[in-house]
Amino acid sequence: MKILRWLRSQALLIVALTSFGWVVALNGNQIGLNLGASIRHTLAAPIQLAKEPPVGSWRTPAQPSVSPPFPSPPLESPRQPPTLPSRSPSVAPPKLGHFPYPQADVQTLVEIGKYGRRVETLAPEAAIAWQQMVKAAAANNVSLVPISGFRSVNEQAMLFRDRVQQRGLERAAKSVAPPGYSEHHTGYAIDIGDGRAPRTDITSAFAQTAASRWLTTHAQDFNFELSFQSNNAQQIIYEPWHWRFIGSPHALHVFASARRNRS
């Protein structure tokens, strides 16, 4: 009976294991378990692992080339402004009674003397005429002093600003030109003083000095003329000390507008 029960249990085990792919072989008192053919084949096959590249041989994977959805238009050179027909430069209108003047090239100016510590300069042709006039005056015992020759636009701006603060715009322009409108910019204008009467410098009292009287008679011989006479058309104050050189074609051209309005 025991043998029959044992055999019956073994038969059930064989059926159960066979359903899972196991084959049971009874070999005397030993029981051998063999894998089913399909499972043996699967487990017996070597496992293929992904091969890794050797150390130091990593490469950046190639990036796929992506074409833009629309082709780019060809580059164009920057557009140039249209060429305008050439014309003569416009002349600025008078400002507060003063005419506009170009600033001379400072590299061409010539030293004519000093006033205090400041070195005064003029355009070359005006400088020559000035030196000749000084010598002629000295021969008549008259001392001509160069108070102010060439003056830059920046210097004029400071003078005009200070005078406006003192007197207001309209009154300031009667005695000081706005920047860009001073005859001193040209290198052809000069303020003259009497070396023997320095207290009259840049004042109406200069008209009473020996230097002023001599200039009134002889300055024209050296191509200098008074810029702002009494009751002048520009309505600038009378300046007996302010003279301009008109002895060259360029100087005449520069002062053409002012001379046409001279009374």
C-alpha cells in the first residue's frame, strides 16, 4: 500500500513538473530533473551584452543636419542714401545783429604779440599788415597794443554766456557777439589798445586816445577799417577799438555781408 501511494504521488509530481517544461526520469531510486528542450536552449544560449567602447574612445554622436523650412534670402549690402544734387552751402542769417563767420584754422595763425600773459594771433596776411602798422605808429610816437586777435567759438561762447548773465540776451548781444558770429573767429579782426593809456582798453574812452586818433587817419593805409562805427546799421554799440583787415580777397569775401550793411 505504501508503495502504491508513493507511486501515485510521484505521478502527480511528474504531471505538474511536465506542465512547466520539466522532464522527470526515474532511474532506480534516483530522480533526475532535466530542463525541457525549449528552456534548455534559452538558458544555454550565451547572454549578449551591449559592447562599450574602450576607455578614452568616446565620440560625440553626429548631429543630424536640419535644413531650415524656408531658404534664407541672400544678404544685401547696406543701402546708401540717395545722392542729392550738389548746391552751394546756405548762409546763416544774422543773429541778434551779428553775421555768421567761419573759424580760422588755428594751425595757420601767426603770433603778433601778447596782452598780459595771453598770446594773440592773426591770419598771416593780417599779421603782416598789423606789424607794419605798429611800426608806422611807433615812428609817430604812438603805441598800438593787440588786446584780442583770433578768438575761438568756444572762447566766444564763454564770453557771451557771462555777458548774458550780467545783462540779459538782448543787451548782451549789443556788445558781445554770440558764438559763431564774431569777427574774431576769422583771424582778421583785432581789438586795439593804447600802450600809454591802458585804462581805456575796451571802453568808449579809447576814442580820445592818441592811438585811436592815429588809427582813424592811418589804419586804411594798411587795409584796416573800423567794424562798428557810431550808429551802425547792425545796431551794435560803437567800438572804436575793434578793427578788421580787408586787404586780401578772402578777407573781403568773409566780410562782404557786413560791409554791405555798413552805414
